[in-house]
Amino acid sequence: MIQSVVDLEQFADRLTNAWSRETSSLWSLDNPARGQCAVTSLVVQDVFGGQILKTRLQQLPHFYNLIDGCRFDFTSRQFADSIDYEDLPSDREEAMSDTDPEQYRALRGRLGLPVND
């Protein structure tokens, strides 16, 4: 399903530009990826398929994606330290419990993707 690494890099740039306070209440100009992991993992799965995985960081889940056997964590730069990934299975329901429908619709809209109610 992955078209190319270039597509993923371009999508990563689009994500960085799309993140805002609308997509996470923790967003800040100096750390735009902060608080974006759940909503981003959902939208990445919408676009590229694959699975949603998680790792516990400070007892909280950090969500990211597994696409065609490769881990993609578009929000890892929010953390100062490197991540020791656990690659625990997760799903859309669990990721959505860490965001809300308005943030999900906002990110899809800011990326130019259809927004369904």
C-alpha cells in the first residue's frame, strides 16, 4: 500500500504544517508534534493503511503506525529522548480515546482529506 518513501516524507511535511491547537490542545509553536500522536496515527492509517501500535511512555500510551512491516512514528520529535519502542498492538478505538472527533476532523480537513461526520 505504501506508494514510496517520497510520499511518506511529503506526507510528514504536510502533517507538520497541519498540526495546530485545533488538532491537539498540547500543540505549541516550538513543539508542534506535542500531543499529536493519537490523531496522527488515525489519519496515517486512513491514508496508508496498516496497523496502529503503541508504546508506554511515562505510563501513557504513545501511538504510531506499522505500514507494510515498517514502523512510522511521525510524532517522535516531540520527545527529547529516543523511544524504546514496545510495538504493542492497538486499534482505532484506543487511539480515538486519546483524542476526540473534532481534532480528528480538524486534522483531516487541514490535510485536505474528506471530513465525514
